Amino acid sequence: MTVPGGNGAAAPHEQLDEYVRPRLAALPDSPGAAEPRLLRLFDAMAGSRQLDLQARRLRERGVGFYTIGSAGHESNALVAEALRVDDPALLHYRSGGFFLQRAMQAGRSLEDGLRAVLLGMVAATSDPASGGRHKVFGDASLSVIPQTSTIASHLPRAVGVAFALGRAKRLGLDSAWPHDAVTVCSFGDASLNHSTAVGALNTAGYCVAQGLPLALLFVCEDNGLGISVPSPHGWVAEAAHRPGIGYVTASGDDPDGLTATLAETVEAVRRTRRPALLHLRTVRYLGHAGTDVESGYRAPSALAADRERDPLLALAARIGGSEPAARYDEIGRIVAKLADEVAPAPTLRSAPAIIAPLAPRDDAAIAADAGRRADSEARLAAFGGKLPERAGPMTLAQNINAALTDALAARPQAVVFGEDVGRKGGVYGLTRGLQQRFGAPRAFDTLLDEQAILGLGLGLGVTGLLPIPEIQYLAYLHNAEDQLRGEAASLRFFSAGSYTNPMVVRIAGLGYQKGFGGHFHNDDAVAVLRDVPGLVVAVPSRPEDAAPMLRSCLAAASLHGQVSVFLEPIALYHERDLHSAGDRGWLADYSLDTQAAIGSARVHGAGADLTIATFGNGVRMSLRVAERLAAQGIFARVLDLRWISPLPVEDLLREASATGRVLVADETRHAGGVGEGVITALVEHGFAGRIARVASTDSYVPLGDAATLVLLSESDIESAALSLMG
């Protein structure tokens, strides 16, 4: 088949096929029968090549939707061969050879693997990787964790998986993979330059420096190009040398040399539990993707030179004889036949079907699991003989600390970690005593890198532990938030629920912190969190709500693999008073029995004139305002939303209808703030009463007393309430 590629020439994929076929046919005879091992490898590599050709043919027919291929990278099949099926793999999007080889290692036929990949190309609901949501290499039964194509975003998780295997063994816990497994992570040479990759490599070396086991094989597949931008000569070899990480190199068109290098490297990584990086020199055929015409930016001589380094032809030459040509042709026929079979396969046809894997929550089961606690003797020991429920009224910080202690005592898989959370006990003391009570393996300090912290959490969660990472300040999350958006919350979606990464991320945030100001310590930028599908965002304000909310997040993580952000208002951590100095109105007893369902609000008061809907610091301010309004004959109830994603819409509508007037007191910024969603919910659900909103100014928070000029104030709330009533 010849499809025009411009000026009457065949399309690039047809040109590549026409180049390969005669060279396979011209191979000299080989003495003796071909090695079965080499034939299996050839089948995986030829299958990957034929899939790439077919992807473009499907696209030409209008039934295929993905053309980023593996052509030129097929030697990664040898990487799969050097590993076990139960070695977890986080793969580059050019890993067709690896995937097919692993499927055959698991006892499946080549045809089974080919069909699985083709189903992804046509976005079929029967695609075993993602159910038609994205074309990824993924299969839980093959220990292949699906990855999206955010550049290098999977590397921190890969470090986390390798770390988790060592940590699970140390704690005597079961894990998703054997404790002696080697984690493999592949990526391109251009990705090596991304800060995420640099951070992940740094974290791996840091673990080695700390004496921690990390059996991780990085595979940098170096084709010399990042779409159209060439990597400088020698740069990858230089940049790939990292402290603590072994470096080896091999060429994809040298199957014997690559096999020997891999065998020695994988054995060393498995035995020593130390990471290594394989610099695998490859070529890239057919451009970056189907729409990329590389002849527009590459010289013909460069394209011709790459053809001389074809890993498929190199392996075929190693085999010799007529067998490779015959197998290549037969595999092509099989792929074409399978493509015709899968082309009409059903695809996703409704929004509910698409979002089904995002956040399936069983509230009754979560409520039951949230009540989990250690036996009385173990619990008493965890608290050093002083149970928190007998301590009397406590602050928000003390309630959270007690809830974390209970979680570690009741859930052996739970681990707490982050910068300064161990020996120091956190900047604000919220993790104080946890390391002393439960040991460093369960409450530990990390390096200063938020991507690394979240990546460790992602790896721990997918491996079977229950991570509770801490990000020291909300402002520090922003350089790492793709680990939540592109990796954490999306894993269940892009694996059709076959993989989850349970995690509860604690973040100190919001404004009003006194004596330690500036925008890095007074940050109210939560819009990016509310925009992540399936992510739960909890904001505890009252001390008595913190523990039950945290327990609900942990139960949802444990049961359903839920990813939650537990956003803690810094300014309320150690607050004791509500209306006046010494009234102790912002203290509360610790309770094991109180429930706080995800997406449920809490109402304070029963005023019939006005509902003030708020959250976080706004709760305390609104309660103070409500008292002043009452002195003026206006009686307000304060609705603490508690959860800003999902919003407690049902509770909001009920309390709004009770008064007919709603004031949204929103401490986040006017543009992109939480209040936008609250008002939208009221309007969309037909609330016919009066609505007003008051929010912080669209500004960064300045240092010192100037902060009060841009943050929502009590006077702002009071003035808005009076205006709404007027």
C-alpha cells in the first residue's frame, strides 16, 4: 500500500516498511536453527514495529487516535527480557517492544499483546490498560503501571516504588510486588533535562547517601532528539552521571552487547539494592508522532544514517536466514487482521462512563473504617499512657497530632513523612512525638523537594502502604502540583481503576499567620487543587472537626485508593480563644466517635435571618461577626463547608433555604476563589434568595501588617452582611 506523503512520495511509515522488507529478505543463511530466545525477541520487536505502521494506517482511516510510536526503540524488549514479570515497570511511551516481550514472558501469546495495544489505539472500552481513556502501556497483571505523557512526571513515582519496596520489607509488610523486585523506569533523552527527572535522580542518589535500599533501574532511551531539538553531542552521557547511581551504556543495535550489559546491571541492582542508569542509545523513526514531518528539520544524510542503526535489522542479522523476513511478514498480517477486528469496537459514549473510575466512594463503608482504632493496650502505649480524649479541650494542632498518632497505631501501613516532620516534629509541632513513638521507618524526614515528597507518596501508595506526606506550606506545593494532577489523581482514571495510589497529603496553608508573613507563608491559592478531577480537598477549621475529617480521608484512601489533600489553616493551629481573650472558645475535646463524611458541611447556630457560608479562617471570623450581628438584632447561622472539593452542595442548599439569604465569606482570592464555586452551586440548583460574596483581594500577600489590607477581614464580612440584610 502506498499512501502519498507529499510530492507523490509514499508516506514515511510506508517508506520505512519498504526499506526494511528487502533487507530482511536479503539476510544470509545462518548455520543451524535460530535460537528460540532470539526469535521471541524478534517477534516482540517486529510486533512493535508493525503496530507503529498500523497506528498510522488506522489514523488515515479515521479510526485510530494515537501515533506516538516505538519505531527505532524496539531494543527495549531486551530490557524486559532481563527483568522479571513481577518487577514493577513505569514506561516511556516508546515502550512497545518492552510491553510485548513482557506479555510473552507472562505466558501470553504475541497476538494477545498486539490486540491489547491496538484496543488502546482505537480508544476501545475493552482496552485493558485504560478502558479507552488514553493510549498507555499498562497492565496490572504484568506489573506495568500506566503513565501519561507529562514529561518525566513518572520518575518521582518510580523512585517512590523502589523506596516503598525497601520500606515494606523493613516494616514486615506485604507489598504489591516481591521485596526483592527491581523497579524499572524508562524515559527519553530530552526528558532527562526536565526538572522532574533531575529531581528524581537526585532523590535516588540521596537515598543511597542515606544508606537506604533502592533497587531501581533508570533507562534513558537516547534517540538524540526532543521532537525537533537535538540533544548536544555527549550531553546525555555527561548529564546521566549522578552521585550514588551506577552508569552503564549500550547501543540498541548491538543485541549481544545490550544483553550482556543488562544481565550484569540488573543482577547488581537486585543484589545490592542500589540504583543504576542504563544509557540506551537508540534511533527514532517516523518523527515524534504522526503529525511530525521530521524531513522538515533533519537532513537526509541524518535520516539515512539512522536507518543503518535499526535495532530490528540488527537482531535479524544476528538471527540470519529467512526466518526473520517470514516472521515479519506474518506478524504484519496478524496486526492488520487484528486492526480490522478492533476498529469497530465500542468506545466510551457517556460522561458517567468516562468518569466512573475517578472517585467511587462508599460513604457507609468509609464511616465504618474511619472508626478503626488500635486495641486499648497498644493505643495507650502509643500515647505514652495519656489518652487525648482525657486531656480536656485541645487546639487544632493538638487534635491533628492525636489523630495522626491514632492513625499510625491503628494502621500498620500508614507512614508520615516530609521535611522536618521527624525529629523536629514539624515546623508547627503537628508531628511531634511520632518518630519517637513509632520509629523512623514510619515517621521520617525527607530531602527538601516537594516533587520528591509527593513522588515517594505515589510510590508508597501504589505499592500497598498508606502514605501521609506533609508539604510544609501551600506555596511550596505549586512547583510540584503536577504530581497530584498528572500522576496521583489520574492513575485510577487512566488505569480504569486497576491501579490506585491511596494518599492523604497534609498541607499547612491559607492566610492570617502573624509574625511570620509574606506570600510564602500566607498562601490562599487553592484553585489548582479544586480543578483536579477526583481529588478530595478537606479544610478543617474547628479542632473537633479535624480528627474525624482526617479519619474519613484515611478510610477513603484505605478502602478506595482515594487521594486527598488535608489543607490545614496555619493561623488556627494554636488558637485558643474565639470571642475574647481567655474564653477558650477555639479549643475542643478529642473524640474517637465523631463522624465527618466527605462532602458534608457543619452548621453553627440556628439564626433565621442570614446564612454565612465559609471555611477555614473564615469560620472563626464569621462566628465572631455573627455575635456582633446578633447584638444588632440580625441572627445568622454559620455554615462551615469543611470540604471545598467536593463542595457540600446539599447542605449548602438546605441552610441557604432556611434563611433565604446567603453571604459567602471567602478568604481565597476574588478571582478563582472557592466562593465562585459556592455561588455557582446555589444558582445552578435554583436558589431564589439573595446572594452576596466577599473575598480577599486579587493580590499576593505582602509582609507585615499590610497583609490585612488584601485579606478578607471581619469588617468586610460584617459590612457585607449588613448590606445584604438592608
